Amino acid sequence: MTTTTPHYPLAILGGGLGGLTLARVLHVHGLDAAVFDLEPSAAARTQGGMLDIHEESGQQALRAAGLHEQFEQLIHPGGQAVRLLGPDGTVHHAEEDDGTGGRPEVDRGALRALLLGSLPAGTVHWGRKATAVTPLAGGRHRVDFADGSALTTDLLIGADGAWSKVRPLLSDAVPAYTGISFVEADLHDAPARHPRATDLIGGGFFLALGGGCGFLAHREPDGSIHVYAAVKAPEEWAAGLAGAPLRTAALDAFAGWSEELRALLSDADGELTLRRIHALPVGHRWAHTPGVTLLGDAAHLMSPFAGEGANLAMQDGAELALALLAHPGDPAAALVAHEEAMFERAAAAAAESAGSLETMFGPAPVPALLDLFAPGAAAAR
């Protein structure tokens, strides 16, 4: 007995913000898409910390998705406040959120839940980890999954992140280590349990930088504080460490810093998480290939130091959907239009992110950022 491999006109690998935005904008206009994600369910893991959603990119994507009004209900009041400190704990800049900024903060998990809830039941197929992607005749593709299932599709969208299974169809590029490693930490119920850290961080985004290291942190709507301790180090730094040894290695990287700042690590609740920061080459692009394209981190993975990754992924998803709608029956023209626009904006954002990394972990990060925070420098920011 043979089993017919299911066929989907449009298949999206990856149920992150970019892939879900693409599916949602298509759904708004009456077109179906199938999303395949490796996670076993929507609740399989937490989705990370806060995101600043930019008016010109992420918010425009949400408008195209018909979700901007619901998005406004997720905004974290006060989240656009900024504090900048040096390693000794001196506050060099403090800016409150007056509600006029164009980059409000929302919880990544809540935003993803909004997109998931806007799609018809069954749109997302969970527990589908792609193991192989194979070109077929006529621009079609076959995707095989770890559970033994497979599909074929007329149009394959790789929205499957940094280590995309789809990217090798289009490009030989692989993400490279940027020289920065994060140790992530959380302080739960911070106002009650960590009042000193709460006062230190303030209501929004927090940076303390110097000597090739830094703390990046923000308050979350549930009252917790999410901390990224960033260390400029070789890729093998802290390799294989977890638990107390990882905490010790991270604290050693911040030797000489104020104890109030070091406490963001020493007092953190639960286990710390080590993450290497990788990026694709600035200006990554590929020759148009029938029946397949990329979006989000699969297309233009960059460091997080310009806050563009999630915004670009959502913009990619919305604009690819609109390109498909603008070229009915001509997916090749839609992909070319999508890719050319994406290449241009992604190259600019990746260059900005790489430049911000060099500034933040260079010899004089605080004076450089103070120049950006100065009156009249809003456009540069």
C-alpha cells in the first residue's frame, strides 16, 4: 500500500514572527498557507524577552495583517524609557518614556500568540522538524521531516531561522560568530524580591557598557527583569559550562564592575543560558531561484544591536504576501520583487547592527552612545 505525499500550493517552514505574518496577511486576503514548525506545540518553550516594534517596519506589517489595534493592547507602558550606565554604576543618561516614541515594547510571546490566534485552526503543523529539502521539476520542492512525514509544494518559504534548512538551496553562506556571547538571566518578581535591581534598571531598556562587556536588560510586563550579560570573547569562551560554573565564568568577565551591576548575575533566579551571537554576511543575497525564497533570520541573520531582526522578519512576511497578491499567477515576479526590496533594506540594517556591535563593545561605548542620545540625534538613533 502506498501513501500519497500531501501537496501544498504554499508551504512556510518556521512558525516565528515572519512566517506567521506572511500566513496572516495572505489569510486576510483569502489565500491559504500551511506553516510547519519544529516545536511540538505553541507552548513548548518561552519566546524570549521584549521587542521594540518599529513604526516603519514591524508596525506596518501588523497594519497589513489587520492586527495593529490588538497590538496596541500589548504595549508595555513605560517600555521606551532608556538608561545608560558605565561599569562603575554611574548613570550617564536617563530618558523616560513620554509616550511619543515610535518603538513601543511588547513581549515577544504575546505578539506571537496574537499572530497565532489570528490564523484558522490547523494552519500551523507542529512537531515538523525538516531534515531534507529537495528540488523537484518545475520549481516544486519536497520537504522531509524527522517524524517520517513529507510534503511537496509549489512555493517554499524558508522562515526557519538562523540555521535554515532552506537556505542551502539558494546560498552557500553560513552564520559566523560575531565575537559576542550572551549569558541570559532572569530576576523574577523583581519589585518584591529584587528591589535594588528594580531601581537600577528602571521601567524600560537598560544598558551598562565598558571594556568589551555589557549588561542589556529590560523590565517585563509580569514584573520580572530579563538580563543579557554580553561578553566580547572567543567562541570557545565558557564552552560546555552550565549551572554554577557558567555563573562564575560570567561574573569573572565582569570583574571590577560595580557590585550592584554584578548582582544582576549573582542574584539571578534559576539557571543561566549561554548564547553565541551569529550573523550572516552584510549584504547577503542570492540569485533568484524558482519556487523558493527566504525571509527573516534565514535570509539576513544579524546581531541584535540595532533591534531590527524581528521587525524585518515581520516586514518581510507582510511584503512577500503583498507581492504575491500583486502578481497573481506569477510567483516568479512576486519573488523577484520581494527579494530585491528585502536585500536592500536588510543590507542597511545589517550594516547598522554590525556598526552598533563595534560601538557598544569598542574602546569608548558610553561617549559614543551619548552622542546618539544628544538632542537632535533622533534620526541617527
